Amino acid sequence: MRPVGGRRVSGQQPRNCAPPGKKGRLRREIFWPCGPNYVKKGTIRTGKAMTTVRTRFSPSPTGSLHLGGAHTALFNWLYARRHGGVFILRIEDTDKERSQEKFVAEIQESLTWLGLTWDEGPYRQSRRLHIYQEYVERLLAAGAAYYCDCDPEELKVRRETMLARGEKPRYDRRCRELGLGRGPTAAVRFKTPLSGATHWRDRIKGPIAFDHAELDDLVIMRADGIPTYNFAVVVDDITMAVTTVIRGDDHVPNTPRQLLIYEALGVEPPEFAHMPLMLGQDRAKLSKRHGALPVLEYRRQGFLPHTLNNYLARVGWSHGDQEIFSPEELIRYFSLENVGKSAGIFDMEKFLWLNSHYLKEMSPLEVGGNLAFYLAAAEGGRPDPGYFARVAATLQARCKTLAEMAQAAAFYFRDPRPYEAQAAAKFLIPANVALLREIMGRLEALPELTEAAVSGMLKDVADAAGVKVVNVAQPVRVALAGKTVSPGLGDVIAILGQEEVARRLQNAIRFIEENSSPDESARRT
RNA sequence: GGUCCCAUCGUCUAGAGGCCUAGGAUACUGCCCUCUCACGGCAGAGACACGGGUUCGAUUCCCGUUGGGACUACCA
């Protein structure tokens, strides 16, 4: 868990020392943080002399942005912001089958909602095909790649056969030395070294090594000229001058393949930081299949964007015992050194708590503004910000999400009827008619409808009747809110206003009279 | 199966060999506050996966076991 080697040198991050290349040109003379000579004491330069940090978030538009993606995007964004760097958005849409335009839009909307704004992009891999082509040529010319015209279907069969035989399902390299030329069905494969090993020092995981014997000759460009993931990533990260690749540790196995491509291209690679994955309740990687919800779904459910950022930041990263971070603090404190290695599980309970925390912290006016948005769909409430603020103030400490608050606030905007059945059965009974009448009268007599005045009145009524306040409060509550749960009656009454309160009390009395049999009401009144 | 990664309360985590009687947060339980429900306050229960080393001393370093996860495509 502790940094190894140079990772701790006075808190400085080793970075590439050369300026980013211009327009597709390779960067020259780059300090390679992954190499064996990584950080000799005293070689780290500080501040201005170093290259600007450049990170990227590169989702593929094959689905909505979900929590896992937002987690990765946040760490990249935070790291870039922390170091005054550049955050790049890149859409990896080389999977023509599954990529969809609507997801490109949704991903951007999600990031924007979260406030994870990008400085460059969105770049689209599908519009950079000529660049990949150029790099493939280079590899081909250098003898680091070769054409392969094996039939994909047959490859699949071979793979299954190997698997069935208990062998490793790898490409058998039968085209490797054939010297095949370009052709309509020929894909390009990377010529992976047969022996040796690739290793790097991960900014988060420390040293990692893979034997080349474990790797096979991956396809880097399909027969149709579309590059595959591992190749496109490398070319993009080179041409976009990415300095730090921060991604989920599910990409660790891809890294040696990419490092080999950098090497074949003669380019020093960026540094890598593989962050721990965030798992679902079932401990499996978050994915659509495991019920990972789109980020926008959390917006719909009434979570604040900063709740997501704060929560996500604390999965895999920490700053001592601190749990609550303002956006500025997140940026100020974020560092790769404090990113842990082990995967974390998304905990809805804590997530809800965090959201409720922010709901309580915000000003009533702000919460009210948000609440109006959630109510608009359902209730079409009054568009008066002041009114929403007063309503919000009574609900802030009682709700965990804005959607929940909208529900709880509904009675402020419309008639409470129909009453909740159980509540009505228990409190809207003939025995309480007199009480409701008295309350109505007393309210009219109050010089001012304030929380204190109403509370005092309720207590007086209770005292006079020799009962507890709760006994007078509940019938009134059901009459006004339609249920046994609501904010304090003093606030409710003050907000609803004299006229509306009188109407609701009257309605409740009428309801009781209509719903009880004549002799029952005679007996109990 | 193979390769790689990971391992502190249920969950997120603090922990840089003695500061640990292992801290915080959440969730849970109890009490207090209280017109309901919440909020809030106080208290409680709850973890170093196991086995070997190294060391005067391991939660911490090394090895192994076990467990979990990821990857294993002309997906990303």
C-alpha cells in the first residue's frame, strides 16, 4: 500500500519532461516513469519546468454513463484539476455494432451534470481513422505487425477447441511469418515478442510484470480499417499527449500489450495509474447487467450532483478521516498517493446519508429551487421561489432525496384527500369533530399565524382537555396533510395559511360526518 | 483452467514496525430531545482471513494457503 521507490519523493509526481508533441508528432526525450531507471534520487524536477498534466476519460458509447464510469471520470478530472492540467474527453466508438449516438449525448449530459467539464474534445475515434492508418503503416514498415487473413469464424472455432482441450485459447500465429500483403479480408496483428517480459511501475499498484509468453498477437486493425481498442488507445494517448492514464484496474491486463506498442512505435509511454474498481452489491464489476444505473437515473431519483462526486471520491481514495468534501477540497486534496488498491462496494445506505447531509446543508432557497423542478412534473406547484423555500425548510431534515421530498411536499400544493386509509380510520372519527372545530376557532382567533403561536395553541388545547399534545396534533395533521407524518404543525399551518387550513379542517369534519353511521356518531359525539 | 490484481468492523476507510486497549464514517441497537416522522445529542455492539518466517517487537515487511475480483475477442 505504501509507495515504493521514488513515489514518495517530496510529494512530487514524476512527469514527462518534454512538451507535448505538436499535431501528431511524437514527443521527444520523455522521462519514462515506468522504466527501470525510474526516479533516481534528485532527478525529479519541480513546478514549471514540467509538462502540463493531461488526463483523459475515454468511454465507449455502448451504454449510459454509470457509476463506474463516473468514478473513473472523476479521478481523472480531479487529478487534472489538482495539477492545473488538461482533462480530455474522448469517445471510443470503434465498435460500430454497439456504439450509439444517443449514448454519446447522454455521456456528455451526465458529465456536465456532474460538473466534470472537459477542456478538450470530445474527440471521436471514428473520425480519426486516418491517424490510426498512418501508425499501422509505421508498424508494418518496421516489421512489428503483419497481415493476417484467418477467418474470424474459424478463429472462434479454433479458440473453442483449444479451450475444450484445456489449452490457452490464443491465436496460433500461423500468419506471423507468412509475409501476407494487404487484402480485403486481412486484419493487422501486432507481432508480440515471443520471450521476455514487460513491466512498469504503476502509480497506484506499484510494480507489475507480465511475461510475453502469456500474450498473443492481438489484432490491432480489423480488415475494414477500423482499429481495435488496444491500438487506438495507444495512438490516441500519444497524439493527444496524455501524460497520465488513470483507468480502472480491469485494464491492467491490457497495459503490457499497450506498452509493447509504444515500444514498437519508439514512443515513451505515459505513466499509468490503475484505480480500484467499484463493485456492485454482488461484489461484481459494475455493469448494466448487474443493475448499475445510469448516472442520470440518480438525478431523476433526486440525488445532488455533488453527492455523487463526494461519494465516488471516497471509494478508493481518502484524506484521513474526512468524509465531507466541498468541490474545492476535493481538488485541493486529491492525490494518487492516497488512492487505495482494493476494490470497493457501492453502498446505497451511505450514499443516501451523504445526499441527506447535503440536503440539510443547503439553503432552503436552493433546495426549494431544486424541489420545484421535481414537483413540476408531478404537481405543477406554485412557481413562487419564496414559497418553495419555506416548504423546503420544513422538509430538508426529513428527506434523503429530492424525489422523496417532492412526495413529502405534495400536500403543500394540493388537497390532502383522499386521506391515507389507516390514518383516517384512526383519527378522523366522530370523537374528534369537536376538537377539529375548536382548533379551527382558535386559529381564527390567533393574531398571527406563526410556528410559536400555533404550537402554543395546540398545547393550550391539550392542557384544557387534559390530554397529551399528540392527541390533538394527530387528527389535525391528518386533516391537513392526509397522513400521520408531516413536518411540525406550526410550520405546516403557517405555510398553508389561515384560509387553506380552515378549508381542510372543514373538509375533514365533513368527511367524518359522511363516513360514520348516524347512531355511531350520535353515540360518540 | 491460465495470467494478473486485491485482502482492517456488514459497507467505505484511517493505519508508513512500537503512537493500536486498532480510529472515523455509514448501517445497526439503546437512551435523551420531541405534536407525528425526521434532525440532533450521548452511549453500545462490531474488523486486522489463515499459516509460516524476518524482528527485541508485527495490522504494518517477506513467503505460502485460502478467499474475492479482473482479464483471457477482428468489445472497450
